[in-house]
Amino acid sequence: MDKKIEKKRFNKKTILMMVGGLVFLGLVAYGYSLSLHKVYKADADKITISKVIYGDFEDVALLNASVVPLTSVIVSSSEGGTVAEIFTENGASVVKGTPLLRIANPNALSNYTSSETSITEQINQLRKVRLDLEQNQRVMSQDMMVIENSLRSATRKYKTDSILYAKKIITREEFSASSQDYEYYMGRKDILKQAIKQENQSRVMQLKQIDVSVSRMNESLETIRQNIENMTIKAPVAGRLSSYDPVIGKSYNSNEMLGKIDVMQGYKLQAGVDEYYINRVKEGQKATCEFDGKTYKLSVRKVIPEVTAGQFQIELVFEGKSPDELRRGLSLQVKLTLSDNSKSLLLAQGQFFQSTGGSWVFVVKDGQATKRNIKVGRKNFKYYEVMEGLQKDEEVITSSYDQYNQYDIIQINK
């Protein structure tokens, strides 16, 4: 009896064909996925990979600060000109009034001299007017004396003639003549008295005006003489001369800085701060610095919010005594505290931030890095504070993305 032989469902050939088909489909799918995502191949030794950690976020900013005197006074010339003489060198200790240099300006000097001559002539004219007013007063006083003397004589004669006329010793015509003289001098006296009163009132007003004018002119003269004297620049305060480099023949504009005088009463620090912190730096915030192995406390005294070249300036003062060895121009590293420490996810700083602004990063897993959106908060001199998008112990490429920020995947070759 014949035995029925069942035919195998899959023979070896069929299985090989199916495996080959699956491999082909896998290759096609992989190739399709590559067509959707741009892949960049990078060598491991040319990138920096940092691990996300969880720890204390020290909210501080590291600043490079320069030592400057607590008080500096700018030395300038009120009049422009060229340097004619130099009396003092940079770095010299000076007292108030020490001659520093002399500015020459022939045109200005000529104008000052002409103005001085003109004002002097006007003052002399006003003084002559004053003398004329005083002379006129004396003349009117003399006229009054003459009239009063004549009136006394006329009064005596009038009284005598009145008696004689009443006794009919003199004629009416003689009495009328003496009466007329008396009335004439009385009238002249009244007129002259009124004239003197008006003249006195006018003279008082004119003399006040003359005094005011002369006073103003004398002030102008004093200003002119002071401007001439100011061509010799003198130290406005006592201290040490700095930023002072005049050369014979060098020209300066009016009010242009010639140098500074550092008042030796202590030092402060000036530092540039990244504009990223412009809304977080306030007056009164605390800071520290190290000098000769000692830590010194500081506080922010002034914030200058004007941004130049990506930075704004602040001034810090020492809390307590400053180091004795400080000198202008020394550089110190300052740690400025912005807020108290707090626990956070931390990602090391790197050049990736310049390309992404902290909005996304390449996260590394199994030799491959893919893009992921994140959110960062504060930063300090070491870390960014991670708010969203990353977990502890995940690895992130923190070096520059300039070469592959347009790619979706980075294949890391070891």
C-alpha cells in the first residue's frame, strides 16, 4: 500500500527567499528613514559630551574686575589749544593748585585781551557819569545856597520896607520893588528845591544802575582774567596723576580730558557684566573676591545699564577695609551672588548655546544623538539650569553645533 507523502509547506529555498525579502524591505525602510532625517557623522574625539546632573545651582556670575580709585577727578581745560609747557609727569603725586601744563591759544588770548580793554573803557565811562552826577549835585547845592542867601536879604528888606511903608516913610513903588524881589526869590527857591528833589531821585536810580553795571563788568573782567590764568592747568585736588600723556604741540579741544587725579582715599572695582544679567543685577547685591589668599566681601554700589559690546558696567565697593596692596589697574576675579543656591538639574555650559539659544540640544543614546527641545533657566559660570526636556544622567553634546545644526541625527564614530 502506497504511503502518502505530505509536501513541506516551506522548503529551504522559499525560506531563503523570504529572509532575503525581509532584509531588502528593512534596507528600504532604513533608507527611507534616512531620507526623512539628515544624518551627520562626527568623530567622538571632536565633540564634547556632558552628563545632566542634579545638584546645587550656585546662582552667581564670575566677573573680571579692574581696580580703580574710589574717587577720581577729571582734569580738563576750559579753553582749547596746544600744549606749550609741561610741568608734571604721569604718576606724580600733586597737591591742589600744582601747575600741570600750559595751553597756548593766541586767538583766544587776543579776544580776551580785547574784551578786557573794552570792558575797562566802559567801566571808566560809567565812573565818569558818576562823577558828573556828583558834580551836578554840587552845582545845584551851590545854586540853592546862592538863592537862599539872596532870599534872606530880600526877606530882611521886605520886612523893613513893610514897616517903613506902613509909616509912610517910603513910597509904594519902593515897597513894591522889595516885595517883588522877596516873592521872586521865594519862587526860585521852590522851583530849585523841586528840581533838586527830582534830580536826587534820578541820581539815586542812576547810581544804582551804575553800581550794578560796574559790578557785572568787574565780574566779566574777573572771568576773563581767570580764563587767561586757566590756560595754565592746575591740579583741582590733591592725589596721584593718572591717564596723563601730554606732548608739546599736541592739540586739545575745550573741556577735553587731559588726565585724572586719583584721590587716595581707597579703591573700588569696575566690572563688565554680560547683558544676559541686565535685569538681575541690582545695587546692594553681594559679591566676593580673593586677593593674596584672603577672601574679601563686596557690594554693588552702582549699575550703569548702558550696553556696549554686549556688556554693561557695575561698580563694587569693599565692605570694610580694602587690601593695602591694591593698586590701580590690577585685575581681580569677582563672584557676584545673584540669588540663594537651589537644587536643580544642571547642564554644563558649552558653545552649543550660541547656535540654539538653549531651546534644543542633541541628546546622545547608543552612539547616536537626536534633537530634543528643552528649556533652560538661569546660568552661572559652569552650568545652565534645566527646566524642561532632560533627565538626570542623560548625555548631551555641549560643544559647538555650527557644523551640524541643520542635521536631525548625529552618528558618533568612536
